[in-house]
Amino acid sequence: MTLDEFIERGLCKLENLGWPSNSHVEEPGWDTLYVRLTRRLVDGVYYQPVLDLANLVVVEELRGTGVFTKTVEKIRKTWPDLHIYVENVLEPRFDRHLTKEGYCRVGEVRDIGSSSYFLKSPRSEEVQALRV
């Protein structure tokens, strides 16, 4: 299943049944791309829909060539209402890249030195955000 197929199916499932979806998807440039489509609590606000990028491994010879950036650009163009959550970033270089691109650090696991990052939809005022 491609990323677009997963998002399309997952949005229907989330909107109609309230159930999250998760899957490994096939996308050019990725060895592993495990994603979830869900709602997520970030700084006391529930955001929906959120695309979690949970396990990311770029094909070795393509690392550092913009595979992640191109994938996010495609997501933003096709699915502008999606918020993006990048889970458990372990690489300092990727950590710096996400910060530079406007992602906010939202969690840190001190014992393994990882952080997670969140990027609101560019249309976030139009997307459901509920204060808890």
C-alpha cells in the first residue's frame, strides 16, 4: 500500500468510526516507512487528523538527499489538513533539520536521548483542535 492509499483509507476510518489506522507503506526512497493516522494530544490540545511518522529508514544510498523533505512536501500538497508528528528522533542531524523546518519538540525520552516533533497543518485554524 502506498502512503496516499493509506491516508485516504485511514481518513475514512478515522472520520466514520473514530478508529486510528497504522501500517507499513511503500514509498520511493524508503526502506521502512511505518505510519499511523490518528488524533494526538499535544500541549493540552487534541489535534485530528495527525499523521504519525513512527519508524523511518531512508534507503542507505539516498540518506541526506531530501527523501524526508520531498515526502512531507507531497503530504502537504495532497493532504493539507494533516498535522504531522515525527516520533522518537534519534539522529542529531535529523533533530536539527526538523527544528529548522519549524517542527516543535513535544517530548523527550531522556534515557535513550530521543525526542518527538509536531508540525501543525498550515490550515490549523480550520482543523479540529480541542482544548482539554
